[in-house]
Amino acid sequence: MVAMQLWIQYVLGSLKDREDGAAAVEYGLLVGLIAVAIIVTVGLLGTKLDTLFTNIKNALP
């Protein structure tokens, strides 16, 4: 019985000390933030870039 109690304390203690999940969540949030920044930038500059590339294409022989 004592061995089982010690084993449960060991397992719960090792799970408490792990931070892998927290790091994964942080990386996920960073990826999401970068994706939102790219979408906003493309949305704001999209028509200007389209016009620029169209002008360049028309200027080529």
C-alpha cells in the first residue's frame, strides 16, 4: 500500500513539473498572431500590390 502511494505521488509530481503543454500553447498563440498580422497586411496592401504588378506586367515588352 505504501509503495502504491509513493508511486502515485511520484507520477503526480512529475506531471506537475512538466511545462511542455505550456510551451506548445505559447507557440500556437505566436503562430496565430503571425497569421493574423499577415492576413491584415495582405488585406490592406492587396489592391496596391495588384495594381503595382499589373503596371509592371503591362510595361514589359
